[in-house]
Amino acid sequence: MRNAAGPKSMVAESTVSDEARMSTLVAPTPEAGSKPAQILEAAGALFLENGYGAVSMDAVSKKANVSKATLYAHFGSKDELFRAMIACECASSALANVLEEARQLPVAEGLRMIGLKFALFVTSPKALAMYRVILGEAHRFPELARAFHESGPAITFTQVSGFLAEAVRKGELAIPDVEMATHQFFGLVKANLHMRFLLCLEDRPNREKMERFIDSAVALFVKGYAPPAAP
């Protein structure tokens, strides 16, 4: 794997092990209409349709209508391109703006906003396609699965964990183990629905149905971690 050290590189250079380097993702924000954006759009379509192993750099250059020299000027290898594509997709799911607004609301309303944003993203057709690709390639390319996790799910987990810890400090919730509670929150929000969508066993529900599902999950979570009543 060749490191892209130039200013156009979209993946941070590292001097550590190959595994650590492949787990490092930088969320790029290429300018609309630029060559990197054009390449990422084409690569994303190919990867999500065919998987990582079946896609060649030749196919990407043809799909993006760029020369291989141009392609390699921006992305040093297929794994760099794949990781950049993942980073772009994960960036679109960032909860930073939602969390800021959620902190201004009562805890149940804030959790509802967070849960709905998360659920709508992970059940979107594009996100489901990305999950299927990662799951299908994880056994052959574990470093790519690790990169995906660290660039998306791990960040989201940390953000929600911080939100819950803040709610505990405010006295809005009584949570003895915030990490465990964060796992439980995502478990309630995703439940069995996400698996059914991944397996194409069920169509994605409409927003009204999703809102009812999130309302129920949040109500159960808040009730379970409600602070003790004042004597």
C-alpha cells in the first residue's frame, strides 16, 4: 500500500503499523464537482453495488470518467479510496448538530431526537447497503471493518455516551454505568428492525411508524433510569 503524502491526500499519513494506518480515517469534505468528489461518488456506487473485493481501480476510473493517473493522484490505493468513501458516508450521520440541540431539551425529548436521527440514518437504503458491504467483506478485510467502526459507530457511541453522562450530572437520569446504558439505548432503538432490514425481510417503515417505535424505546429507557423520587 502506498502512502499518499501530498496535500491532496485524503487519508492521514502514519508511521505506525499497517493495521493502525488502515484504521485511520479522515472525514473528507471534497468540494462539489471536484475530481475527488467525482471519484468518490463513482467509487461509492461501485463498492455499494459490488462489494470491496470485486471493484478494481480500473473500474473506478472508468465510472468516474477520469484517468488512472488522476485517480492515483488523489487516492494512493483501493483501500484508501474505500476508507475515504466510508468516511464521507459516516460524516453524513454525525450527531454533533443534533446533540447540541438535544442538550437544550428535556432529556426524554433530547433522546427522542437523537434516537430518531440515528434510526432514520441506519435504516436508509444507502446506509443499509454500506452495512451489507462491510459485513460481507469483514472476514477477508478485517482492517476495513475496523476502519468503518472507528469512523462511524464508535464516534456515535461516544457522542451519545457523553450526552447520557451530562444528563446524569444534571440529575435528569440516574445511570450507574453510562457505557452499559449507551449499549442499551442503541439496542432499544435498533432492536430487531435493523436486522430485518439488513436481511431484506422487511421494507423500511415510514417515518410515522419509526417515530412510534422510537417513542416507545425512549419511554422505556427513561423510565428505567429515572432518578429516585424525592422523599
